Amino acid sequence: MQIAFFDCDNDELTSYRKGRLFERFTERLVDLCGYEQVVLRAKRASLEYDIEAVAKMTLRQLDGEAKAHESSISGKEVSAFVGKLIPLAVTRGGVDGLFISTSPFTPDGADYLRSLTPEILTATKMTIRTLVGQEIIDFLFKNGACASESAIRAKVRLDTRLEPLDSWYVIGEHGDVIVASCGPSAASAPTNFLAYSTAGERTDLSESDVARLRLQVSDLQNLVYFRVGESTGETVERASLPSVLAGAGWFDYKFPSPPECFIGRTDPLDEIVGYLNRVREEGITARTIQVLSRSGVGKSSLLLKVAASKGAIASVTVDGRNLLTPSDLRLVVSSLVKSLNDACESSLNPPVRQEDISGKLGEVGSLIKGRNEVATIQIDQFEALLSRPSVFQGVLDLVVETTERTLPIVWIMARKNDLAATYDEGAAIDLARLNELSYSIELDDFSVDEEKALLSRLSTELETKLSPQLTEAILTFSAGFPWLLKRVCAHILGMAKSGTDVSQLARGGLRAEDLFDEDLAGLDEADKALLRVFAANLPNTAAELSRRLEGEVSFQRLTDKLNDFLGRKLLRLAGDVYDTYNDVFKSYLLTNRIPFQARYVFRVTPGAALGLLTTISDEGPLDAATFAKRIGGNPTAVYNKLRELRLLGFIDPQPGRVALSAEATAAIDSEQIGDFLRKALRANALVSRVLDLVASEEKVDLGAVTTLLQRELPHIRVNSTTWAQYSSILVNWLRYAGIIDVEGDLIRQRESASDEMLLRREFNLGNFTPGTFVPSTRPPKVRELVEFLRNGTMNRSEVRSNFGSKYAAAVVRDARALSLVEDDGDVVRLTAQGRALVANGAEITDRDIAVLCLSKQNVAALIDAASAGALSKNDQREVLSRFGSANWSEQTWGWRVGIITSWVVATGQAKGGRIGLRSATSVRERGQS
């Protein structure tokens, strides 16, 4: 029987309340031991006390300690207590010692006490009494203060017809009670609990007491309470914890790889096998291995491979997310017992109570030691236990016991070491203790050979050899990250099955966003939002999710969507516990950001790639093939430029489509293109590495950048000239974005970013002085926008719907240049000038709109020049060039001049024609003459 504390007035049992309950309970125990004048002095968070008292009969002095911690009491703690008594015994001529603990001794603690022989105690004039763990219950029973555990078990069996399992002596503010759990069999998980008085009589608890007991005694949280007179009903047996779920095939990225589809990892496998052999040969005392890595590297897959390798005579592998309460550890050991019985045709019984676990591990150890074998207990997702201190402590106690007793049982924990989390002082100490007892194996990303082995499997699935370009694109993007490589391979298989040409990936570039968008395809925005809510509360059971989301999500919707997301494999269910299919996906859901940096090599200089933006704005949207034809020249060169723009987010992410992205359009319209480009560049891991290199030195040369790229991209096989070209182009992008300065072959980091080079090349409007009017649409488009806004506002999506993506941004920009509209990035509305234009309710004409441009300096200059004679397109270009410059093609210059001409003509101040732009006044004068 275990000891628990209960605050019936509050949902949470605080350390202070627990300390007060423990203090009064300690006083009762000291009194029952025959002492009075009890004085307790709190030492640590009210959960440790120094005890002073006087024997009622002999007046002999008592000194003691009392502890109410989760962890077992070590030999170090016991020896410190005895060491404190010795000088007291000397100075007083004798002393009684009393050690009270709600948790038991570790093996070395018990060994230390056994070493204190009667001769030693007599010589030091000490007596030492301990009341720890079950000893307290036995002591209370002998003193008539508590029913025996055997009596309680018999009553449970009689009252429920179920198998009694764990029981607790619950110390409460308003009296103590005994609580017992039960289930279908000794090897099953508990299903119910019921309550008895300390005398062993069946009693009922209030609804609030039951609810708070579940919160404060974690083992009871998912159990059904039996009231007096209630029928037990039908119970469902859960005989063991579910194992780690494996995926199907080589490219199921949502689950760990099954053992038959395991790639590489020769070194860590050899390390684990070698460790097991050393334990078998008693050549090592430690009994724990920790497999450490970031999420998605393959820890779960490795554990499944170890379990299938038959390196141990008996093995159990469990998902740590399913270890919800300390009683679940009994199921872990039950599974190990079953595995051993199956392997050895033995007949060991499973542990019935948590207190039986230690002894059962001893039986398992004795049996396999006689056979010169070893057993393993593997816990995946071990970091889940760091937020469950009682379960973590239970595992740690068993690890300590296995180690100190040198049992041939090895614990293998797979734990993430990239968690940004903090733990309280006790948890930090416990983790440090586990680390002291463990041999750690760091699991690295895939080597080049392991990457190629998986790509070889992909070629087999596709029934064709991967092109060098596609291979390089895949390996550069995945950067050895196992989950990402498997995810990309699955993406390519999906493309192939849908009939899509996979070479598009090499031509268009890989984007991480595409992979997550593919996972979420088919979900509407409400479902995506709900999935994010679920992710923030996982891992968890459906019952706990329902409790946490009560009032936010109805039970029916929660149930329906859990099943829906399971069917889509966005969630996984292991036993009773739901979680996202992996933590990389969860991180994306919670932050709405890609949880890793993309990687790609620039192959086109920034000027060449960004030079397409004007044409894309003017011509798009188009399919890539049509766009390449319109550009002319080498199609491969065009596709390479489009690839860079797509990866940087300048053009629509949809493969094969050429159109400015909404984000790039907004950046250009708001003159934030420099910030947009710098943010996009820094999202590339290769850029980050180069910037880190430059920041660490006062200056670096191009050769250092080349060396860094070669180290970061070991799978790329090109000559030194090509490597130098790759590094030169990357540096050129950084210089273009104003992040670095380049002087000859030397690269320095800028103190602040600069848009100087970008401003030399304004992508749509050129680089003109303020107040210059360079429209992209004709007057009827602007008039149409003003008419739309006559009765209210429009958001950007409505503008795109009415004007199409080709004209939407341009028409707003032109109307804004004439002070007709304003927008806050999303909503477009009329300005005071725009409202004045529509105030009288009359229909607006093109001239009403166009005359507003007469105040613009370049328009006035055109009209003035036209008064002296007709202006050809080249003449008009020369006039416009007085106010700035633009790096436009001849075709674009011609188109721009034509647009401006249409505005000037619409004002009524000029006429157009074959001979050029002419002043309307001079035309009228010639007509009159």
C-alpha cells in the first residue's frame, strides 16, 4: 500500500498543503512510537523535517528525520542521517534515531542499514528505527490504526469481482481514507477504484472528492469510481501498453521505419549490441542507454530495429507518451515478463501492485542471468516523462535499482535533445542523475551513403533512374535530415502516381511549404484551426482533450474530428493517447513556421533573375512553357531564373505557373522589396552559414565561402570552377540585398542593410524622382476602381477578383499615385479627393480621372514639349528619362510610353496619332487656320 496526500478543498495539492498534512501525520507516527514533546522543524519546502522528541517511558532523547518525496531513499541519505546521530550519541550518552519516509529505500540504502550490526549500534549507544513505505502501513496496522492490505484486497475482490491492484493510504485534512484500484486481471491496466475507511469498511466519497482525488493522485485520473451498491458493469481489459507503431514501406514519413525498411545506422546499432554484450559478460555496471537527437532523425526507428535484432532474450518497447501514471510501469514489467515467459517457456507471474515491480525485476534478472542472457526495456519519446514527475521518478528508481543490483536488464531511452524547455529543480536533478547512470549515443543525420541508399529505393519504386539534377536537388534540400528526405521521396512518389513530371522539382525547386500544404490539403480553414488547437494539447487522451477544450469544442465535433484527422494520418493513436504524426509537423502547426531551414544553391545571378519581375508583372499569370517562349532564348536559362524567384517567394509557389506572389506584390507596392529579399535569403540555411562565417571574422575571401559550401554539400560532385561559381553567385545575392560589402575578393558584413543596388533597378516603376507619374494601367481601369469604391471599401482579394491578378496591384498603385485611394495593406478605400469626385452622384468619365495627372511634373513636361511639335515614342522616352531611369527592355519602354500617352490624351490636352503625341491646342489652331 502506498501513501498519498489529499486536499479536499482545492483542485491542486500544493507543497505547502502537502507539508502541513505530512507534519501532522509525522506527529501521529512519533506518538505511536512512544514519544512525546514532539518538535518538528521544516527543512525543505515543508516536505523534510528534523524531529526531536522524548520517550514517554524512559525520557530518552529522540532525533529523527521525516521525508515525503517521490524518490526512493538512497544509501547516501541514510548514511548522512546516521552520521548526524553519532556526535549526539556521544555527547548525550545515547540517542534514539527514527527515520520516516513515504517512499522506500533504494537497494544501497537498505544495504547500508543492514551493515549497521547490533554490535555497532551498541558501541555507539544508538537505536535506529525506520518507518518507510510499506513499513508505515504495517506499523499502523499493528497499532490498530489501519486495516491490513490483505484485508483490503479481499474486500475489493468481494465487492467488485475484479482483481485488486494498487491501494493507497490517503492522508486528508478531514480524515484518512483507503483507496484501492482494480481491473479485469492481475496483468491488466486498472479500470476502477473504490474507497474504504481506515478500518476497512466500504465508504462513499462525494463527487467533488472523487474529482479532486483524480487530479491529485495521478494513478486514478482515468479510472471509474465505484459507489456503494453500484454494479461494476462490463470492463474492457487492456493487458499491456501499446508498442511503438511502425510505418508501412520505405517512405511512410508519418511513422517510424519498420525494421525491414531500415536504412544504415551501423555505428549506433553496433554500439548498442556491444553494450548489451558487455552487460551479459558483466563487463560494465551501468544499465542504461540514452539515444539522443533532434526530432525526425530516427530514434523510434532505431528502437524498433534493436527490438527486432534479437540481441536480447526478452524485450519490451513502449511509447513514453502512454506512460501516464506510475501504475503504467507495472504494465511495462508485465510485458517484459510475458516476453520472457514466451522465450524461455517459464511461468513467472506478472506484478500485481506497483510495490511488486522491484521484486519482479529481480526474478527476471535471476532467470536470465542463469542463462547468460540480457533483457531490454525500451522507452521511446522519453521526454514526455519530463512533464510527469511521478512517472519519471518511478522509472529513475527502477533504473537505480537495476544498476545497483547489477541485473542483466538494460534500459534504452530515446529522448529528444532539441527541446526548448525548462524543468523545476527536482526534475533537473533527476535528469542529471539519469545522465550520470547512462551511456549516451548521439544519433546523427544521414550520411551521404545512407542518403543514397534511400534514393536507390526511390529509383526502384519509380522504376527509373533519378536524374543527376533531381538527385542533387533532393539531397541539397534535405541536407541529411532523415525525416525530410523520406518526406521528399514520398512527395515525389505522389507526383509520379498522379502523372506529374517529377523533373519539375529539379527545374522549379523544392519548397518546404509545399510539403506541409500537401499534408493539409482538403482541410478548410476551420479544420486547420482546430488541428492547431489539438496540437497545442497533445499528446493526450480523448477524455483529457474533452476536459481541456470544454466550452470551446463540442464533444461531438471533437470526436468526429479526431477520427477524421486519424483517417488522414495527421494524428496517430497509440493506446489511448493521441498525438500529431510527428513533432516536426506539430512544430509547424503550433508556430505556422517551417521548423527547419531550407537549403538550395543559387545558379543564377540576382540581376538576371530579378530582371524577370517586370515581365512577370506585365505578362503574368502564364504557364511556364508559354512564359519561356515569350521571353525567348534558352528555355533552361529561363527556368533557372524562375526557380530562384520561386524559391525566394517572388512568384506563385504553384509549379508550372508564372505570376507574382501576393507577398512579393505587396512588398513591391509598399516599397519593402529589400526587406522581403533579405528575409527570403536568410531563410536559406546556406546563406545563414555564410553570414555566420562572415560575422565571425573581420573579413573573409571567396575561397573561404567555397570551402564552406563544399563542407555543407558533400553530395554535390562538381569541379573547382563550378564550386567557385556557386560561391560567387551566392555572395552576389548577398551584396545585391545590401547585407554585405565586397571589395575585390574580400567580403565584409555591413553594419546596416542597404537597398542601394535594388533601388537602381526598380522592378515595376523604375527609379524616378518623387511625384513622377509612371502608370501601369489606363484611365478606364482607375475610373472603374473608383466606381467600385463609391459605396464602400474593398479588400485586396475583392480587387483581385474584379480586376484579375494581372491588373489588381497596378490599378490600386495608379489610383494611389493620384491620391484617389488609400489602403492599409488589405482594405482599399477612397481618399477625401476620391470621395469628392463621386460626391455629386454623377457618372465619372475617363477625363475626370485623367486630369488629376496634370499636376505631375513629367505629364506637364510632356504636354509642354508636345506644344512645340509632335513627339515620337523615343522623344517621349527622352522626356520621361529627365525624371529618372529604369532598366527596362525596349519592348517594356514602348509599352510604358504608350500607357502614359493614353493618360495625356485622356486629359484633353493632347492628341495621339501616327506622327506622335501632339498638343491639342496646336491641333485646334491648325484646324481653325
